[in-house]
Amino acid sequence: MGIYFALQPYVGTEEIGWVCILGAAPFAVCGFFTYHGMTAEQLLWAWVKSEIFCPKRLVFKSDTYYYTALQPAIRAGTKRKRGSPMENARYFLHVTDTHLCFDAEAPDTCCTEHALRSLYQTAFAWDHRPTFVLITGDLVHEGTSADYARTKDLLQELDEQYHTKTHPALDNHDIRKNFNSAFRGQAFDQPVDYCEHRFSRKCSSHFQN
């Protein structure tokens, strides 16, 4: 409208119409513009609020342990080469969803006793020898007391062979009652403090020693 009245004394109506179309084109294009889910007017309003009405300096503050652990290296301007060992580092082996099976005809989704032994043999041949092993569920495939008992015997044997300590933890498919019967000698079905107390104390001692 402003263009029309500004040009009316100087040019004809047809020319003014074309100029008005050109003047309205940028606003028409804004109707098809989006940025991070915001329309053009929403983006403009966000900019006005952040730069004019409520200007402030944004500072990144991380709440992750990984970022905190890297602070000395970040301040020193150094970066550890990928694959190179960290100084005075302790390592542990994390195995998950083993679904251990002890039947002769185990399904493909199971981990056999032979496979777990091979895993330990490979891991403890590394230059960075694991300090301990954490196995998170599902531990066994069928969840029977007999399978948990055999798992306990197997893990004890592997611990003695490789001079380590294996800490098992449960998952949604594990049967708590049968696990308690094998690993704790008490067949009860309640939230297990096995990992909370046994693992946390042993884990902290591993890294302190």
C-alpha cells in the first residue's frame, strides 16, 4: 500500500502494480521459509527477543562425567590419539545379553559356554588387560535355576583362570528368584541388592587399588 501511494503521482497504474508485486514477493517467499521448525515471523521474533529485549551471553555448562574427565586435556590443548592408551588408566570388560545356553542344540540367539570362554581368552590377551568383567543381562536364555547355577560355576572358573572378578547384573528377561537361588543361596523374588552392594564396593576397590 505504501508503494502504491508513494508512486501514484509519478507513474501509471500498471507500472505501480508490477512494482507492488515485486515489493510483496519477499514477504510471499517468507511464507515458505522454516528454520528449526520456526516460521519466518517466529524466527524474527526470537531474534528480536534474544538480541534486543533480553540480550544475554550464553555459556555452555556440561553435566557429563566424560566432559569433566577431559577438562585437563582440553585446558592443555592436547588430544589423545585414537587407540592410544590413557596414562594410569584402568580398563574393564563389559559383556551384555549373553543369553547363555548349556544345551547341546542351542539356538542362534544364545551364547554358548565355548563362546564365552573364547571371549575371555581374547580379552585377557589384550595389552590393556581388563581389571574386572561386568556382564549385564540377560544372563541365561531359559532362566532356570540349573542354568544360573552352571553360569555361576563357569564364571568362578573363568575368574580363577584369568585372575579377575566377574560381576553379573540382571535384565528384564532374567528370573530374579532363580538367580538369587544360584548366586545368593536364597530363592526369593525381590529387588536384588547383589549389584548395588557387591558390585559397587568391588568396583570402587578395583579402581582404588
